[in-house]
Amino acid sequence: MVKTITVALIGNPNTGKSSVFNNLTGLKQKVGNYPGVTVEKKTGSFRADRTTNVQLIDLPGTYGLNTQSLDQSIVFDLLLNKKNKDFPDVVVVVADIENLKRNLLLFSQIKDLEIPSILVINMADQLKSKGIEIDVGKLEEKFDTKVILLSARKNFGFEQLKSEIKDYRNLSDKPAFDINEIDPEYFSNLQKTFPAESVYKLWLLITQDINYTKLDRKRINDTGKFKTQTESHLKKLQQRETIKRYQEINNLLKEAYVKDLKKATGLRSSIDKILLHGFWGYLVFFSILLLIFQVIFDWSNIPMDFIDNTFVSLSQSVKLNLPDGVFTSLLAEGVIPGLAGIIIFVPQIALLFFFISILEETGYMSRVVFLMDRTLKKFGLGGKSLIPLVSGVACAIPAVMATRNIENWKDRLITILVIPFMTCSARLPVYLILISLVIPNDKFIGINYQSLTLMGLYILGFLMAIISSFILKNIIKRDSKSYLVLEMPEYKFPLIKNIFLTVFSKTNSFIVEAGKIIFAISILLWIMASTGPGNNFKNADQIVKDKYENIEISDEELDINIESFKLEHSYIGLVGKSIEPVISPLGYDWKIGIALVTSFAAREVFVGTLSTIYSVGSENQETIKNTMAQEKDSYGNKIFDLPTGLSLMIFYAFAMQCMSTLAIVKKETNSWKWPMAQLFFMTTLAYFASLFVYQFLS
């Protein structure tokens, strides 16, 4: 029999909690949502021994149990609600060696919930270099628990942690702090009124705002022994509690924690003077971005060409080796080209996540957030808006969810509305194929024009986000100001394992989620492109042959004209033709129009759609890039020239084109008003900006 232990992993931000989670679970991870809310839930599993399986829940980072945001309320809800199916058997609190005082505040609160708890002090390999000494025995005696010195970087302490988790029933669940000391009469009466309940849990339920979640609780009514207190009095008691906890922690650390700065070594302050400088900091940041985009183009060419040619060969092989028929045509002209339009960009997307992961792992991303805070506050974005904006570079959906750590509703609303302007990974396939088609692969002082264009698109999206927030700042008035509270983590070498897991998880999610949409749309497109109403489609062969009856033309050219005629008069052709008058001023033909419509499901569908459309009926399969490069209009002019290419890039830089983002904005704002206004504004802006670019360059 294999028993399962549920473990909650919790800690302050930047304590290395994710590194501990990754080390324990490896690839056995999955991402979902907490019940009833859209906050991301990360779970994993590992074996403590042959008969013990551990279910590990990675909770959002929090500084304490006084809830001010949805992330914190998720922690609160899970730890106080025993009806929750994920209620933990044991809690592992991750602390770090340099901020132990603040970390112990959170640990003491969790210990008082009377749940078996283990204190893990991470980054123990840096004790000597920081000049720190920790008396583990005194910490264990004070908190009546197990304290483990651990290093995710050097990979020690994990076997002891697994052993303690396995034997969690031997851990004490006694509180670490006597809450009665802050007001003996109040808490004594509270305990007498509810003798079967933990007095600290009652205290938290009385004082915390749990409007974020559906936590079952009853109002505590006045009795002969217990009288409810005013909100101001409860606030004073909360302050006394925090002060009392810190007093006890300070007294403990005087004996158990020694930091001798004379023994410490490090260059953090010197490096920060450059990276956080008002001029040099921005120069370093934009130089790093340019280097990343340069590498993305230079390193990805070989694997991309290999993937492109492999799918072309696969499509040709299917046509040659399978019997003619509907199924063969569907595979060769629908499914395979559609999937190729996504998988070809995996190398570049993996590289992007690789570099973002390095920036986060080294501690540099927190410096970027701090640096940009100075500028963005002038444009109406709150300090805590920066992290969701940075997250929007990967995907707008989790970025919108990340706004739940913003307490001020109006700051949060403005952030939600401007996040979609940030250049997400779904735009990357569109940008990459268009840049490779219309921007020369030449260099200026060693810098590729294509990488400069890509960086320019990222900057353009960022500028539009802050311009929009400035406009919204003057439309949506704030009741109060918000401030950025951000801890600067230590600089450290990135863990290869963490980077690998991040790249694997993000890339796999991109392939699976985009792949499902592409697969469905590719089949639908193939059906709509292979069928059509009326005699024009049914009699296409005869109509085209009659047209060229007196004209000398090869059989191959005749077949191409027949397939082109069929496509134009198919169902999908009629859809494209119906919107062509609206989009033709932007430089787009009816085929591009089809891609614009289908890519509303997800931006990356744009390339897969064109790949499918161009493959229908084609005997001579070409790579998607070559096919698009050779596409011409009725006058023999290239469809994808510089004006059209730049017009499309601008359209996708500004347009919403993501129904999933609209859905999540509706859920987060609890109204269709804001996502509809967002869709109208972004689509209108995209249309007229693209119109201007095309007309100006033509």
C-alpha cells in the first residue's frame, strides 16, 4: 500500500521556494487553478520512500497571514479550511539565511495554526561567505519543530527534508506564540465562548478580509462573555501581535543568529550602483535585450530550417505513400502544415524563455522592476503593476491573474487593461515569419536588422502600454496611492535544473495549448477550403480549362490555376472575399483576411492558417516561408512586401486578437464592459495604425 502525504510549500518571495519545489518534484509538475479562482496553482509529487508518495502544493509567496491580496487569501483559505481537499498534513516553510527575522514571523503564524510545520532555511551554502552562523538547536527548541539547513544550489538537505516529511506525525503541533498575552481578557473570553476551536484561528477569522474567496464561516455573535470589538481596536490588537512576535524573534536571534560583516564577502552593492543607476541601468537593460534578440535570430536558424524541411518532407511522404482520398488530403494539406506553422517556432520561443529564466534566476529581473518603477509611476501605473507587465511578455493570461496582488482596485484595473499591449510569446511566431520575409538579413555595426526590428516591436508594445495607462489615469480617478514594496534578492548563478524545468514547462505548454487550437482550426479550414457552394466550385476544372482553351499553358500551370480558382470560390474563400474591401486599404488580400479572423482564437494561429490555406491542393510542397515569399497578387506583385509586412506587424502589435485574454479580463473585472471596451479600442487603434503605415510606405 502506498500512502500519500499532502504538503504545503510556503515562504516569503525570493526565498528560493521555487528552487526547492523544482528539486523535489523535477518533471512531475502540473499547473492548474485553485478551486473557484483563476490564480495559478502549481503542484508536484515525489516519493519519500517506496511506500510514501508526497503531493507538494506550491503556494503563492506571502509575507504573512494578514490578507491584503488574493494571493495571500489563497494561502489563508487553504491553511484554515479543513474542508479543502488540499488541506495539508504538514507545512514546509522556506526561509533564507539573510532575512530570517522576517521569515520567522510567517513561520510563527503558521505554527500557531496547530498544523505540523517544518522550517527549511535555504541558501545554507552561503553561510560562510555571508559571515552568518545559525544555532539550529536553539531554533528547534523555541519553535518545538524540526529546522533543516538546506541548499537548493548545492543539493544538500533534501534527504533530511524527505525523512522529516515522511515522519510528520512525530512533529509537534503546539503553538509557538501565546496570543493571549496581547489582551488576556479579550482572548480568554473568546476561548471560553468557543472552547472547541483554536483561539488563533478564531482571531484570524475575525480580523481578516476574506471577500476574495468562498470561505465558509459564521459571524461571531455577542454573548454574555464575549463582545465584538470595533475595527480600530482590532487593528491595534493586530499591531500589538506583530510587535510582540518580533520582540520574541529578536530575543531568539540574539542567541541563535550571528552575522559578522567582517567575514562577509560580495560585490552586490557595487553591481547595484550600476544596474540601478538612472542612466547606466537603462543602458545595460536595453543592451541585454538587444543581445537576447540577436541570439534568438542567430542561433535558431539551423533547427528552424530542419523542422520546416522535415514537415515538408512528411507532407510529401503522406501524399506519395497513402492512397488518394479525403483522409490523405486532410493530413497532407491540413493537419501537417497547420502544426508546422507552430512547431517551427519552438527553438526561438525556447530561447526566449531560456533567457528570461536566466534573468529571473540571477536576481536581475527584480532590479529591472525596481528601475522601471521610477519612470512608470509618472504614467499612472502603480508600483505593483510592474510585475504583471513583465509577466505579460510571456503571456497576457497569467499576467492578468498576477494583478490580484494589487490591493488598489483602480491600479489593478488600469494594469489589466494595458497588459495586452505587452509583446507576448503568441505574437512571436507572427513577428518572426514577417521579419524574415520583409526585413533584410544584413547587419549594421554588427547588429542584425532583423533583431533590431524585433526589439523595436517589443519597445513599441511597452510604449503603447504606458501611454494607454497615462490616458486611463486621467479617466479613472484613484482614491489612494500605491507603492512598490520589493525585496532585492542576492545575485546568484542560475541553477541549470530550474532553467531547464522552466523552459520545458513553458515550451510544452505553448505547444500543447496552441497545438490543440491549431489542430481544430486546421481541420475546419481544410474542410472549408475543400468544399464550396454553387457551380463555380463544382465545375472549377471545366471553367478554368475553357478560360485557357486558346492559350498555350503547361499542365502544371493549368492545375495551379484550377486549385486557385477552387480556393477562391470555396467557403473559406467567400469568407475572405467578404472582408477584403475592409482590409485591402491595409495591404491585405482575402487570404490574409482569413488568417486575421482565425487568429482571434490565438495570435499564433496566423502562421498556421496561411500554411494550411497555401497547402490546399498544392502538389509541389514548399516551406511556409518560401510559400509566403512567392505569393503574388493578380498583377504579379509580391503580397508580402515591406509595406504589407510592416502593416501586419503593427496590426498584431496593437490588436487584441486573443479571445482567451478577453475571457480572463471579463472574469477578473466581473463585467463585459471592460473587455469589450478593450477589444474596441485596441482593434480600432490597430486598424488605423496599420492603415497609416501601409499608405505611408506604399
